[in-house]
Amino acid sequence: MGATPLLELQRISLSFKGVKAITDISFTVEQGEICALIGPNGAGKSSLLNVINGVYQPDQGLIGFNGQRYQKMQSHQAAVQGIARTFQNIALFKGMSVLDNVLTGRNLKVKSSWIEQAFHIGRALADEIKQRQKAEEIIDFLRINQWRNSIVGTLPYGLQKRVELARALASEPRLLLLDEPMAGMNREEKSEMSAFILDTQREFGTTVVLIEHDIGVVMGLSDHVVVLDYGKKVGDGTPDEVRKSPEVIAAYLGTTH
């Protein structure tokens, strides 16, 4: 853990047509930790991820990432800075193979120009070999080798979620944002995905912020938990601290409002 947090949110607020989605939220995420965002449906968790990676622009507040501060983070800027994202609803190219989907995660790493790629000249061949090699390494890491040439749309849901994780990891992110990576999975699939997330942290040093509703998974996986309720932060600490918080218990029992 470094002295300077990798991610710092300062008094972030967001509204849609006057309706508050996020209100005055601040917290930090240290380099190399797994931070879980939890809370009831509609608490603002996905909206907060969208602010971090530039899909939404906050009404107020600052985003600190890797020692730099931004009033607004643009999506392309976030990707260039090393922020990758998976989505609650799988966002893959369903008609493409697993390998080709993972290769799309390498787009920002390509050094050759489109002219070099079109005519297979200059840096194109070496670039293609390098990007394919990196994609294959991620496919090996997530153990989806046997499906590398399969069309993604034909794969079971749990495998598609793993392919989406592979595509995000292919960009070599410093910060990985996972929006309900285990939604719709059975116990065995959740255990497997949890192991892959832990392996990602240990193998690559990747910092992870994830949204997850299964409290058992959260408590076993996370170093740090932030709890949202109605767009406000009601808990922030270690899993044990959060588990014992009266405000968090009240939020989950629906007794705060």
C-alpha cells in the first residue's frame, strides 16, 4: 500500500434532471486493494463507477487518480490513464470469437498506424504478434483456452463474464472497475470468479473496485468496503468494521427511511 491513494473521490455529487443520484461522496482506494461498493438497489453504485471512468460527469467534486486531480474524467482519458471497466449487462461483441474480443482490449496498446495495418507494412506485423501474444497470456490466465476460437454469443453466461474480464485485463489496467461481475452466477461460478479477481490482484498488482450484492463474497474478497444508501455514503472501512456498523445494518434492513 502506497502513501498516496491510487483513487480519491472528493465530495462527488451527480444528479439527473434535478434528481440526486449521488450526494457528497468521498473515499479513497489504496494501490493494490480490492474495494467493494455495496448497498441496496438504486443506491448509486453503478452511477459512481460511471463517474470514475468518465461515462458520467459529476455536478461537483474532484477525482484523484494516480497523483493527478480531475474535475471531470473523460472516458478515453480514463482508459489512457489505466482505468478499465466491465458492465452489469455483458458488453461483448457476441458475433466475434473469444480471442478477437480480448484483442479489442489491446487497442490502446497498438503502436502501428492504420495505414501500416491496412497494407501490412512497417510496424504492423511485429505489433500484431505482440498484441496477440498478450491476449493469449490473458486467455491462459483466466483458463478460457479451449474456447479461444468460439463465438462469444454461443458460450454460457458465466464464461461470457470471464471473457469480459479478460478483455478488461488485456488493457493492463492499474484500476479495474467491475460492475456486478458475479450477477446471475451459481455458488461454484462465484467462487471461481472470486479466485480470478484475487489472482488478478496478486499477479498483476491491479487495484479493483467492484459492485457486489452477495455479502458473503464481499466479506471474503475485499480489503475495504464502502456502503451507499440512497446516493449517500453510510459506511466506509474494513469488512469487519462495516459488518458491525449500525448505519449499514439499518440500510440493509430498510429502517433508515
